[in-house]
Amino acid sequence: MNIKKIIKYILIVVPALFLAKCGVETVMYNTDLTPEINSNPTHKMKVHGNFPFEDEVKLDMAVLYITTNPVCDKNNWLAGIRFPQRFMKSFPATVKDGAFESDIYLDSCLPGFCKWQAYGVYISPQKKKDDLVDKLDTTEKGSEKKISILSTRIGVVAYESFKQQGESLDVECIKRKDVKWKGLPKEETFTSYYCKYLGEISRPRDYSSNLKANISSSQKEVEINFINKGFKEWQK
């Protein structure tokens, strides 16, 4: 084979191999934007603590999984920022006599091409009474922006040990009356619970910074203490 044939071969075969590789990765990317559920998870973590709202609120726990393969990130080219794909998996909690318990699994999603990984632990309360709002639409109608008001991130998961791991996590909750369409004929009044973790947690994953985690993946259990701050008047 002379030099011209070798060069011709390289010019044809190498780009073809590159395009084939890109094609395979594109197919894997497109089919892995929603993770495959693990039918036999084993990485169990017990979450428990007090819960003084059982008469009105049904409690679920949830784990947020994100992609850690940068190829799968969502990109906002105009803003110059990127975000991992997200998937939330719920786990029921048992509540009795002011205490709750739930088993969550950090490996409920298989890694796949996008390398899905448990990132955050959430509380996901749901209403028991008709006047208690659990979630509102994320759509917009007119000037009114409807948002989810109760799902709250409590923890960020680290895959290494850190000094404060195992400490109980305190969550403060208030109850208040809210008004929709105030002053209009279809004005509605409803009750909401607002909860927040009292410590410091990280913002969503950023490639340029480290996670400020409060839960280690090596922990067998996590204690969450809910603090009832009672009724608060709504303030603008």
C-alpha cells in the first residue's frame, strides 16, 4: 500500500470511527436521561425522628438523583451555566405517636451511561385535610406564578467521611394561612406548612465547588428532628 492509499484510508476510516462513536454516545445519552430503576437495591439508610404534624400531614421521604457524567448535563449557552439531569424517587414513611421512620435507598437508580448518583435527601409532606395544600402547579396563569411549597431539601449526600457526620438534622416548620386571588371573586384561603433545614446545605452541584454535605453515604441511619414553630401570620 503506497502513501497515497494510506492517507486516503486514514481520511475515510478515522472520521467514520469518530462519527460512529459519537452516534453510540448520543443514543446512550438519549436513552439514559431518565435512570433505570434498580430492582434490587441494597444501599439502605434508615431515616427517623420526631414528627409533630401527623394529624394533618402525611410524610414521605424522597431522594434526588443527579447525573455526574458531564456529557449528560443540561446546558444554558446564553448564561454560560450547566446543570445535571434530575430524578426524584419517593419512599413512604411510617408515622406513629409523634415519631416517623422511613427506609430510603441510595442505589435505587442504576448508574448507567449518565452515572446517576444519589445527591439529596428531601422531605415530601402531603395533605391529609382538604384545606392543606401540598403542591401547586409549576405553570403560570396570567400574573400568578404557582410553585411547589412543601417539598424541602434536608440533606446533601457525600461519598466520603466528614467530621460532623451522624449528627441529628433539625428542621423548623411553620404553619400559616395563605390567600390566592386576594380581592377577586374566586379568592381562596388555604393552610400551608413551610419547613427549612436549620444548618447550611449546598446549592445544586457545581463543577467548580465542593459539596457542603451533611449526610455521609456510609451512615446507616439519619435522625431528623422537626421543630413545630406554630402558626405565623403571612408577611410580604
